[in-house]
Amino acid sequence: MTFYSCFDQQGKEIARCQTHQEIEALRRMGRPIAEVREMRNEEAVVCSLTSSPSDFNEDV
């Protein structure tokens, strides 16, 4: 499974997503996503073991 980290213009990680649809939904909601990076396998494994990437999103 592929996970993505979303960053703002200052380089701060603001969300983790599983699909491009989730990323686009955040953009439509007004999140300032300036860059999206595919997570490395080691990062994605930790993310999938601990929780859903959406748990990391700060707009909740």
C-alpha cells in the first residue's frame, strides 16, 4: 500500500493520505498543500501499523 505525505509551503507536514483522491479532497477543503511526497516503505509500514493516515490530518 502506498501512503503520501502532504507539505505546506514552509515544508511542514500537514497530512498523510492513502490516495490521490484524499489529497484532492483536502485541496478542495482549502488545505495549503504545496508538495506531495510518496512515503518510503519504512514510513508507510509504521503508518499502517499505528493508525490510518487520516488520523494524522490536523483539520479534525
